[in-house]
Amino acid sequence: MTARKTLLDQDGVQLTVDDTVATVTLTNPAKRNAQSPALWRALTEAGRLLPGSVRVVVLRGEGKSFSAGLDRQAFTPEGFDGEPSFIDLARGTDEALDAEIATYQEAFTWWRRNDIVSIAAVQGHAIGAGFQLALACDLRVCADDAQFAMRETSLGLVPDLGGTQPLVSLVGYARALEICATGRFVSAAEAELTGLANVVVPVAELSGAVDDLAAALLAAPRDAVIETKALLRGVAGRTYDEQRVAERAAQGRRLRDLAGLGE
């Protein structure tokens, strides 16, 4: 049995790897795992550091809340130490502002890579950037005290960390608009009913439920999971007939591989 290794522990983010399972933990429970540009850079680095052996990535938040969203210090004139404040960014050029937001988004994009399956373990609050981070993952296992809210619109902003596309795909346009425009809380029960949550369990059972799901995902051959994930992710951009073509091509690759004829 391989020992668990810590590959990253900085700026409120810890990455540990135990054979085929990696765990990314938000480690600032005193601030309810509030997010900052430094945390986003650490999350991006966690994605870069994942060993090729990893098949499942679990995202957790220490303490009572998954993540309360963006640290409000970002909106103060002084911002964060060593960082340009959001006010300073707004005064810059369109190109500079776009480039900076693009770097923030990188922390939220790698979770859907085809070679891994990512699971967000959500308890307590998942607000704004916290909600979008949960949405960045393929699957969400929620404690029964979980509460989601997209507060950006209420603050005069928009969700810009990659959360809009998965939210609409999960709950539909009308409900997504209502959730974002009102900024209201979505309970764990509603999350399960609408497809935001794959499963809801008592708080004390959250860790065990995530471990059980990870084990189930690891039971299937890796290449079959990768091909299936790629097929499902491509559905939105294909017609029915195009999807059938993609299915045939993927199955052909799998059959050749199983017959020992793969490249």
C-alpha cells in the first residue's frame, strides 16, 4: 500500500495523493474557506501537480463550510497584500482585465479533464465562488446542511469563474436565471431534487459517502471511464447522429484495446 503524499500546502490549499485518489482541501476554516487570487493560483497549481496515476480527485473544505466565496477584502481599495485590488484592475485596460480574470478561471477549469473524475464534498455554505467551485467538479456529494447561493448578481457582478455553463446544464436556464438573479439559498434537498447534488447524506456520513463513490468509480477500467466521460461531455455540442458517430468511434477504440490491437 502506498503512503499518502502531500504535494502542495500553501495559500489555503492542500493537495494530497494516495495512489489513484487525490484530495484537494481548502484549509482556512476560520474564514469559512473564503477565496482569493492566491488561493486560485494554488488550486491551478494543484491541477498541474496531479500525478498521472490519479483517477479520482476529491475536493473538500475544512470546518463547517465548504467555501463562503470570495473574500470581501478583494473589494477594498487596498485589496490583498501583494495583489492588485479589484478596483485597480477595473481601472486598467480591457485586455489586462480580461487576462487577469482568465488566470482566475484556470483554478476552476481543470476539474473536468477527461482523465479524472472530480467529486466535490459539500457541507455548510457554498456561496458565490464557492458555489462555482462545487460546480467545477463532475459530481457533488452534499451534507444535508449544505446551502448554495450565487451572490455575484446581488453584488452588481456576474458569475465569471466557469459556473454558468454547468449550472444551466444541471438545472435548466429558467431555474439557473432565478437562482443567480435572486441570490437566494438553495438547500441540500432542492439541490438533490434539481440535479445539483448527486446524493445528500447526513453531515456525519459525508466523508464515508465520498469514499464509497470514489471506490465505485475506481472499479471500472480507467480507459472505459475516460472514453465515457468524453462522450458525455461532448453531447451538448453534437447532434444525435454526430453523437452516434462518436459512440461508434469510441467503442471501436475500446474493442481494439481489449483485443490487444490498440496502438
